[in-house]
Amino acid sequence: MDAVAAKTNITKKQALEVISAFLEVVTEAVANGEKVTLVGFGSFERRERSKRSGRNPKTKETIIIPATKVPAFSASKQFKEKVAP
């Protein structure tokens, strides 16, 4: 929050409110199945995982892992190049 407040010349409280609102909007959109793209940063989306078999590590017994929905993030090309030049 401090870095955002300093970079935008707003108070820390205002920065916290803006970031919290942004995260809430992105979370709600992804939960509703929408894809959220931030140009130059990446995109957030909900992905489906199909039912699959797994193994209980304690008993070594084969179990069925049910299908589920998971959040996913894909970094943009620009973001990847900045992190790993």
C-alpha cells in the first residue's frame, strides 16, 4: 500500500480502499466466469478441472478427486520479459 500511495500521491488509507475495491471487483468477475485482462500485466480467469484419480499418501489407496473450478493467472509477455529478461 505504501508504494501505491507514494507513487500516486494519495494517502495510505485511500490506496488501501482503491486496491481493496479492485481486488473485490476482479474476484467477483472471475467467480462469475468472466476473464479479467490487465494489458501489460496478465489475465485472471476461472478454469475447470475435470474429475481425476489420485492416491491417498497415507494409505496408498486410489481415490477419485471430484471436478472443480480454480482461479488461474496468465502473465502477459511484457510482464514475463520484465521478470526474466
